[in-house]
Amino acid sequence: MKINNQTLFSIILICFALVGKSMSHDKPSTTETPSSSPTTTPSASSPTTSPSSSPSDQFSDTPSMDPPSDSPAPTPDGGASGYSLPSTVSISDYLKEKYGDQSKVEYNPDLEKICAHTHQPDVCLATISPLVKNKKKFDVVRILEASIKVSKENIKDIVEKIEKQAKESGENDESLNECKENYSKALDNLHKALEAIRAKNYGKVTILLSGALADVSTAESKIVDMQLSNFKVEPFSFASVTASNCLSIASLVPN
């Protein structure tokens, strides 16, 4: 069969047409893949953003930085009433005023170990050391007894201040009497704690000291609220610190 140039040219055109058609069919298949991907991406992202926003809305009003008001237990930073004691600086200043500069005093190492367990070791050392300075052996129970005696003396001084204030001024009589009652309860608990120590009922000692600290802290809070010009806060806070130290030392006594 003889093929002329015109027929050959026609065959070539047909071949090109067939090839172009097949390529046009393949092209949509490749374009469909990316087109399906954006379709699925929005659908997947929309539920993702929805739950992520919902937890933030759920917890946005939670006061994460503020602790509960009733959380503090009787500690030197907060009494049973939730009142925070003054800074360590003011307590240190009052300690220096009352007992002198203790920075160069050499204490018994055993006493230092015991006082290190309290929240105010400097107060513990300065107040207890004079009562046990002739002791060669520092038994924890004896240190606890001395600590309670220190606390009692500080509270007695405060009761005298309150009684003097009540006589000199007729203002705040009711509030001052309430404070005096709290301090009197604390003294009673401290006295009973000494009796419990002699009976070696150390579980009861801890309960009584906790009650004493709560009473002292409550009274101190009332004194601060009254803002009496004749009263310095430091002596009242110092009483809370010494009561707190009693409770810390009591925790070292094996039951």
C-alpha cells in the first residue's frame, strides 16, 4: 500500500491528538489530590480550634493565684485566723531590742540543731539559751519546756499591756477584753501542756500547743485591726512566734 505525504501527515496529527487526550485525562487526577486535601484540612482544623477554645473559656475565671482563705494552718506566717505575721525584719529588730545583738553569740550546737527546725531559729536561740545555758546535754523535752516558759512570759507581758491600756482609756474596752480572754486561754493551754509533758502525754501536748497558738494569733489579729496608737505590733507578733516555735519543737519529740 502506498502512503503519500498527506496521509502520513494525517496519521501523525491523529497520534498527537490521542496523546494529548490521554494527558488531559491524567491531569485532573493529579489536581484532584490537592483539591481534596484542602477540603479535609478545614474540616479537621475546625473541630481542633473548637475544643481548644472551650477549656480556656472553662477555666478563665478560676483564681489560680489566690489560695483559699482557710488554707493556712497555725504557722508563723499565718495563724488560725488567717492573719499573716509581720516580716522577719520587724521581728529581728524587736529581738535585737529585747535581747541585744545576738550575731556574735556562740550557741550550743545541739540547741542550734533543735532551733533549726523552728520557723524563727534566731528567736528560738536567743530566748531559750538563757534558760538552758548550764545544761551540757540538750534533751528535746527540756528544750520544749523552756520554749513553753518563754511563750508564757511573753503572753503575760502582753496581758499586762492590755490591762494597762484598758485602765488608761475607755475606748475599745470590749475588744481589749476579748483579746485578754484569748491570751488567757493561751496561757491555760500552755500550762496544761507543761503538765502533759510531765505525764509524757506528748500527743496531748501538740493539741494544747496548737490551741494556744490559735488563741494568740486570733488575739493578735484583733489588736492589729484596732490600730491602737499606744500599742506596737511587734510584741504581739513576738508572742505568736514564740508560741509557734513551741509547736515546732514539740513535733521533734517522739510519741
